[in-house]
Amino acid sequence: MPITIAALACVPRPSPHPPSATKMLESDWRPVTQFLDSAVAAGAAPGAVLGVSVAGNRFIHTTGRLDPGDSTKTRPVTVYDLASLTKVVGLASAAMLAVEDGRIALDAPVQRYLPAFAGPGKESVTVRMLLAHTGGLPGWRPLFREGSTRAEAFALAESTPLDSMPGRSTVYSDLGAIVLTHLIESVYQQRLDSLLGPRVFQPLGMTSVRYNPPATERARIAPTEFDPWRERLLQGEVHDENAALMDGVSGHAGLFGNAPDLLTFAEWMLAACNEGTQERGTASRTGASAVPPCHRSLVVEFTRRQDLVRGSSRALGWDTPSPGSSAGRLLSPRSFGHTGFTGTSLWIDPDRKLAIVLLSNRVNPTRDNPRWAPVRARVADLVITTLFEDAR
């Protein structure tokens, strides 16, 4: 049977509901949970976990199993391969730290920090452009078939010729995220996992969010896919092949995590968007003490639509709602979010003090599964109509 948990967050100061929000614990969640249950039962994914936070209250619903061939049911603490949610929870967070610390400037050329990023037109590519996917790089390259080490992956990404002039078009690019990974690691002189752990994840108490989870955690990690390249079912190993070449640590993919920890991350971002300070309730809930700085002006800059290319929905690392996207139709214009190839998504709506986390392993048993994409948008809309009378 699916599991639903509703919990009132322990917040040591008043945190009022948005004017149109109903009380979290009194909401009828059946339209959301029944839809998600039916989607999983129909084969959209083996299992899923939905996490919602609004104005300090949390709701979590689990459904399905870890694996089609396993009777183990999903739980709120089930860990998923976050795939491209790494680009926002990991890479964008690291980039915000680097700006805050004065290590990088958004409008500086990438070549200032990475001289090896060379070739025709690359002198005009800025950090901002790579974060907004307008740097002119192609979207992907099979680095795992061309290189054998993490250093070779960086060299291949940085030597890839531009497909278009910088700032002319938007192309969602894993290669750009890999270049940014090397850039941030270069200015800090430490690998991304050793930077993010003590600076973001550990202070927030996000104990499940990490690269390369240990083998002792494998039993609670949802498997992804049987990988013909590695010739095994992946469970606790990053699904993305290029990230695997990079020892599992990259800005484009590699993070694992569970729904409660992603809600903690979202609440941290929401507090900065709405108050310019960290939500003290987050630290109280997790037992963490030194919540990392997250200043409103920086968060707003990273999460606003950049408009570098006409019609692009891209912010810095983050995406914003657009017709037909996983955001659905009802999120506020200031909302920001992202998806992951494995079947993950995170959307944050500052105007409603709302975060929606949806985690699945829709690539199990095969990545050739298109049934999950419409589930994300429908769940987002159902969450909003459940909670907000003015959206019904």
C-alpha cells in the first residue's frame, strides 16, 4: 500500500501561510496520491516519492517499489539518483558560493579561470552564458567512449568546438556544466564533492545528499538501469556515463538524495527568496547548526529568467516555467526548478512558499520510457489545486 506522511515543521518563529493556502494537514490529498499511484501502477516508474513543503509544513507520499523485480516498497527516505538535479542542487549552489566568496564573476570570460577553454569564439563565452546554456557548446558528447580519466573528460569538454556563436541560441548542455565543474574546482583547488559537503549539505543536515554513496547505503537506493557499458544493474552508482567516467563527481550529474533532504534544500532557498535570511526551522528540524549563507540578491539573480536569448526559459543553472514544461500550468511566474533524466524534479514557488519534489527511477528497467514526463506536470498542478483555493 502507498504510504502518506504529513508533518508540521518545528519552526521557532511565526511562519504564516500564504493568504490563499489551506491548512496543510486538513487538505484532501487524494487527487494527487491517487493519480501518482495509478501512474506508477501503469508502469510510468517502478516507484516514486512525492515531497511537498508549503509555509513550513511538509507532506510526503510514497508509492510503488524500488525495482520491478523486488518487493521492497519505497519509503520517504528512499534515495534516488538525482541526475540533472545535480546541476542546481550541486553546481548552481557551488557557483553561488564562488560568487559570494569573490572567486568568480558571472560576466567574466571562462578563459580567465580556464585558459584551456580555447578555440574560435570561446574568448566571448562568459560564466553566465554557460550557466544559462547559451555559451554555444553542443549539448552532449560521449566522453566516456573517448577518455579514460576524469582529467581527460575535462580536456575533451574544454576542447569541444562551439556549435554556435556565444549568446545566439539556447542549447541545454551537459558539456557546459562539465566545463563549469572544472572552473569551480580550479578556483577552489578542491573537488566539487569536498566543497559542497562541508559548505552546503552538512550544515543543512542533508545527510542523504552526496556523490558516490557508500555500499552500506545501497539497500535503500532505488536502482536505475542495467547498463550495457558497465554490464551491470546500477544501484548506488551514477546512471550518467560521462559522470561515471568522472569518478561519479560532476556538476551535470552524480548526486544522490532523498525527498526530505531536497525539501530542506528548497526551504533554504525559499527563505532567502522571501526574507533574505535562512529559515531557522530548517536548522531546527535537521539538528544542523551553521546554516550556510544564502543571500536574497544572489538567489534572485540565479533563479530569475536571464533573457540572454529571446524566448529562453533558462535562469542560471535553474529553469523557469514555460508552456509544456514539468512545472505544469499553475506555478507562479517567479518559480524556478529543474528535472533529472532518471525521473526526478524539483520546483520552488517563492510567491506561494511552496516546494514540490518528485523522485522516481523511471529509467528502470529501461531509459526508453516516455510515460513519466507528463506525470511531473500533472502532479505539480494537482498539488497547487489541492493547497490553494484561488487556483481551482
